[in-house]
Amino acid sequence: MAGVTLAMFACSASAETFDASIQRTAHGIPHITASNFASLGYGYGYAFAQDNLCVMADDYVTVRGERSRFFGPNGSYYQGGNDQTANNLDSDFFFQQIKDSGIVQHLLSQKPPLGPKQEVLDGVRGYVAGYNRYLKDVGGTNGVPDRTCRAVQMPRAQRAERRITNSERPPQGSPSRCSAYRLDDMHRAGLS
């Protein structure tokens, strides 16, 4: 297997290190090794972004409720999971309603088994850092290898985190400053 090792010092309330090894088979399948869930998520986020950045960006635009902004309100997209085609404007209303309801934030605030285990939150935090690192490594939107999705502004790490959680309201006492590729919104979403 050809391999590449990734490590990142992420900006957060206390500096966090993500350390993952991504080795790809001759067929390009990533195998990720890490010593904790956050680093495993980091490797997974980076490898997934390498392979599927445009798919990810399309999903983030969808759950942000911004399909009409980027693709026009009369456009549509195919939802493979339920074999349906959705109108962009209808989709935007649907996801905005979910965001406005606060249901995802409510569920995230629950202790296990009603809410996610710490390992899941750690994995999501690492995933976002890995995704963000990949964007930084390619030079942001202008460096995205697939030209078909360059028109879509690639969500930065904190945006990805917020979209995963659909959380917009930060709790009190959260960090407010970090680097351009910061993870502070993840902390504001209560995931640190």
C-alpha cells in the first residue's frame, strides 16, 4: 500500500493534535489508522474530501438550505436515498424549518443513550478538521481539482460542523477567535 501520514494542530480552546495515517491500496481504497476517535474522524474527513469533495459540498449546500442561492430556485436534484427528485426551493424551506426548530441541537444536548456518545462527537470534530485540512491543502475553492463544483463556495470546517449539527446558536462562554481554518464554531455548537 502506498501511504501518506497526516497530522494537524487545530485551533481550539486548547490546542488539539489529530494524528492519522491514511494508506491507500493499489485501487485507491483508503485505510485509516489512528489512536483515538477524533484522529480517526480526521483521517476519514481528509480521505473522503479527497475522493468526494463535490458530493460533500452539494450536501452541505443542501442542508444549509441554500440550493436556490447556488443552483436557482427552479432547479432540482436527485435524492438517491428515497429515489425522488426535489425542487431546490422546496428543499431550502424543508431544511430551514429543521434548522429553525432546534431539534438537532436538542438531540445533541441529550446524554447517551438519547444523545450521541463522546466518541461520536470526537469523530465528528476530527472529520471536520480533516475536511478543512484538505480544503486548506488544495488552496480553497480555487484549488478544487473538480471544476464542476468550483462555483459552489466550499464550506470551511466550522461551516461543515454547523451543518452536521444544524446548530446556529452558540452557547455562552465559547471561544470566539482562531485562524482562518478554525474550529471555534464547533466549540460554540457545544461539541468540545
